[in-house]
Amino acid sequence: MHFDQLESFIAVAHHGQINRAADELLISQPALSRQMAALEKSVGAPLFERHSRGVSLTKAGEILHEEALRTLNRMQAVVDEIQSGEHLITNIKIGVPPGIPIAWLRERLSHLDTQTRISVIESPTDEQLKLLKQHELDIALCRRQSESFATALVHEQKLGIVVRADSELHRKLAGRDTVTLYDLEGLRVLAHSRGEVRIQEEVLKNAMLAAGVTATWIFRKFGQYSSLIADLVSADVALTTQESARMNFQDWQWVPVEGEDASGNDLIVRTWITWNPQPSPEVKELIQTFMYGD
């Protein structure tokens, strides 16, 4: 069975007549009839029922016709891809957590050549590590170090709170460049739901416990309706990074939190780059860009 036989077979099935198919294919009617006879011999079953008005497909012909169409469509897709140069493009999939500074990310991706296509998938750390294990991601930017994959610290962000611009608390904090843990005493604090940016609220929560400060914690998923959610749950402040505040709390004021966690470390949200062993040369080069881009 040859490729040209399948093309001829599809043409005959479409027209239902040998002579019309031969005209379309620019070959003689006897030559096309011989092609179809050879194809039937190769398949080992009659493909056409011949009658006075032309030909129609047998059951075997219908099965072959369906598969022949799929085969030719796949071949055409491959040809289109080659002609467009798509096969020369390297695709790299990167997972990013919520709240990563866009400018920082753009800077690290700005030097890629035109033969590299980047897909950015926003998802929490747990989901990213799952996708990395399934090879659905090439690179994961995670909020914690992985014990299963190669990893390196690439970014740090100050942890802070957002305050309503017209609130009593905002007036109380007027002129302050930072707040302390003690400023959160007795407040209702909105934070990312567990599994989103789990690390940052745990760091602050433990730091507050160590300092003897109590607050009411409300966990919700952050997004474009975060400020509305804060109103609905009567939150006094929301715990977030400056980038996340810029995206999700546009009419609120962000103030960094000054202090230390329970281990004596600064209140910082850290991001690690994580990848599978034996990355491709293109992925390896991008990893180096993240690690030494500053």
C-alpha cells in the first residue's frame, strides 16, 4: 500500500466515480482503475461496490476511508509544521507561584532567542512539584526547597500587610515606613489559603506566637476579588507581598512588616528554582539565567 494509492482512494470515494476522480488527480481512468485494483489486492478485500452510476464504499472501504483521512490529515499537519519552522522551536514550561514580580520574571525571560517558546503556568508550590514529577513542567519556581529535585534560591521578597486607605488603622499607621508584629495585635488578618502561598503565613504566624502577639487568621485564595473578600470577612489587614498587593489590592496601602520569625530570620518570602535531573541544554541555560540574573 502506497501513499498515492490512499490519496486516489479518497478521491474516488469522494466523487463516487472513477472518471471524475481521475480528472481531479490528472491521471487516466484506466491507470486509476489499476491503482484501486492493486489497493484492493493489498488490503485483501473489495473496497467498492460497482454499479451503473459509479462506485460506493463497502464496509471494508468505509473502515479504510476513515483511517486514510486521519492518516492524510496527520501527514498534512506534519508538513505544515515543517514548513512553518515549528519543529525548530524549543518549548519550555515554567511554573510560577502567585505574587512573583512580573518585572523580575520578564527580565529573566527577555534574553531568549526567537527559537524558544515559553509557557508560564501559575500554580502553588505543591501543584508545581507534582507537575514537575510528571514532566509537565521543565522548571518550577517554588516557595520552599524541594527534597526530591535540584533547587537553588533565586529571589526574596519582603513580607507585608495591606491596609484600607480610609480605615482607622491606616490613619494610625500614617507616616510609618514599616509595621511591627505588635501592630497586628488583635487584628483580623486575611492570608492566602493553605496550599497557595502556605509558607508566608506560617512564617508570620510562628513569629507572632514567639512574640506573644495574637490575631484572628482568615484563609482565602487571593485573586482579583481579594479586596472584596477582605470586606466580606471584615479583615483589618491582608498579609501579602508588594507585588501581590499591587495586583490584588490596588486601592490599599502596602507596608512591609519588620521583625524576625521564630528562628531569628528576617520576614522574607523566598523563591527557589527547581528542575528535573538532566535538563535539556536550553532549559539548563535558562536555569543559569535565573540563578545569576541579578
